[in-house]
Amino acid sequence: MKHRILLWLALPAVVLVAALFWTGRNNEDPEPVEAPELVPEQMSLRTNMSALAATPDWSKLQDYQYTMPRDIFMTQLNAVYSQDRAWHSVINVHEDFADVRGSGNERIRVYFAGRDRQKPPPRYWRSARELPSAPDLFGKPLSGLRIAVDPGHIGGEWSRMEERWYRGTGGHEVKEGELTLATAILLKKQLESLGAKVWLLRNKTQPVTKLRPPDFEPLARQVLKSRGKDPVGNDLHRASQSLFYRAHEIRRRAQVINTRIKPDITLCLHLNAESWGNPEKPTMVSRNHFHLLINGTYSARELRLEDNRFHLLKRLFQRTHDEELALNRSIAKAMAEETGLPPYIYTTNNAKLVDTENPYIYARNLLANRVYHCPVVFLEPYVMNNPEVYKRISMGDYAGKSKIAGAMRKSLIREYADGVTEGLRNYYQQARGNNG
Ligand SMILES: [Zn+2]
């Protein structure tokens, strides 16, 4: 009798396991991994780690032994990843290996690839040349490509908190998180029609994380105390909000990208703005521009934090930059043609041009282009508080063209989506055309 009960108890479990195994084998999608969003140590202030960062697993660097030639390691460190000589404080380069600073003062030795010893670096994403050949290169140049689209910010009721909201003359409310979402939805459709598999990080104006600002209050208190401030009132309120939407929301998106979607590329959609002051009475500016941000230009101060060093090395060893730059070049060209916008010019030392031929692409160390472990295209077109951009935003989406400041123009979000689509189409058509 007892055995029979056990059998009945065990049977559903067996069926469930079999079903998981079966669907796991037949479904192209990875099984959803419901990892917890945070472990307790991430909710405490650590001097050697960015707020809320997951503790790096330094043993992962062993995967990159003998994968990287010394000259590429040196060139990319200097030209892309490091602000001036910042890397010298955490990496010692020798003839055959590099000693990198891991946790605390621990040094980890990674050997360079030699002529006779070279293997490809492990990574979840595939470069254009690693994709299977596209049977219909003209109709479906993106076939088999996995794309994550990250509509920047949250929008809706959250946009005031995010400081990505203003009300223009005539009363139209501009919310970056809604413009990026509208663009993402159009873009998804267009990229799918070219054969890609596309995931939106969000499809509504709600956060990806299940946590909310009050969940971050204990950590916010520690942060404020460490800065010599009283952890009360509005300071506490703002610090908790900031940990929620500026830090954890992006880390949560990274977790979904890196463990669940595992895309070949991620597109981070944003719109730029110049300081508008009071959102109820915004300052409007005549400037309008566009730029793209690839990962790089880590400062010595940033490299002192363990998680930053880890992400830099993971991107460097995975050869992420080569694919990221090529992809960004193609999108810069198509977006410049589509929008007619001039490049934004940085005057601060936290960003540098990586390509003398291309005035649109800057290397800058952002959370989103650092913790997403695949090639990222981070777009910053349009100045939202430029009067013409405001007019176009307030006109909403429409088919065809409409007269704006004497010229026939597409709706702003269609122009944006078309520019990105063209850039991807050109890039993959060309790269995969050479694959055979
Ligand atoms: Zn933005």
C-alpha cells in the first residue's frame, strides 16, 4: 500500500521531468532559468564592488587560457578599454601571459595564444561569420540571428522618477521610456520579417525587475551613511529610487539577457537630451545630434572595483569588441543617412573616439554596455528637447511622410527603426555573403 502511494507520488514527477527533458530537446529556446534576482550580499555595501553587483566568479577566466594573442590584448586594452594608462594599476603584461588582479589582491595568470596553441574563446553569442549560411541572403539576411532589443528606461508612471519626462508647449508629454518602447515594437516586426528571432526586454511601461524602490532602502541607508549623509527623508527616498531604476533594473535586464535569451547581439534604444531643467518649463535647445556608445574607456577609479575589472576582461577575452565595432559602424552609417543628424562631440575624458574614420562611435563605460555579455549597439539619436524633435514626437506615429520644417519626413520612431534595420541588413548581408 505504502509503495503504491509512493508510486502515485512519484509518477507525476517522472512525467514532469520527462516533459521538461522532451520540451528542452525540441524547443530551440533555452529553458527559463528562474535564478533569484539578488543574493543577500548584493544588498550590502562593499568597498571593492559596485552597488548591487554580483560577485564575479574569477575561475571563469580559466576558460580563456591560450585564446588571445598578445598583440590583440595590448591593442584593445590601450585603444579601446582603458582611459589613458588606467589598466596599468590592475594588469601586468609579460611576454607569454598577463597577470590580472582578481578578488582583493589575488593575481590570476592568463596565458596568451601562441602560434601553435590557439583556441576560440567560449561565449554564448555568435559573430556574423559564425552564423550558419543564410539560404535567402536578400530576403532573409538575418535568418537564425538572435537579437535582444532593450527599450531604454521604463516610461509611463516611472518616467518622472527616471527624470526622462518633460511637458512641452501645447502640453504634450515626452517620455523617453515610451518612445524607446514604440520604436522597439516597430523594430521587432521589421527584424523578424528579415528572418531574425527577436526578444523585447519589456513590452510595457513597467520594470523588468519585480523589486521596487522600498526594497532598496536598507542598502540606500548604508550608501548615504558612507557619504556622511543622514539616511532619512528625501535623500533616502531618492537614493532608494536610484538603486532601483539606475542600477538594479539594468542588472536585472543583464541577467535575463545573459542567462535566458543569450542573444547574438543586443540593441539598446535611447533618445538623447540636453539638460532641460524644470520638466514643467523645459529649456529647449537648437542642437540635434546622434552618437553610438561601445564599451570602453574604463578609468583607474572604475577598475578598482572588482566587478568592473571582471566585465572588462570577459568582454576583452571574448573578442566582443571586434564584432561590436563592425556592427556599430554599419548602424552608424545607416542611421546618419536615415536621420541626417550630425555627430555629438564629447568634450569630457570619459568617452573617446575609437575609429578616426567614424565621428559617431565613442567608447564609454556604461552599465548596460558593460554587463551585457554580447556585442551591444547602444543608440543615442535625437535631442528630445530640440523644438523640431519635440514637434515630431508630438505628431506620434504615422505611415508615409509628413511635412516638417519644409521637408517630407517619416514619423520619428519609423525613421529610427528604419535606420537600425538598414544597418543590420547591410551588415549581415555583407558578412554572411562572404561566409560560403
Ligand atoms: Zn536614455
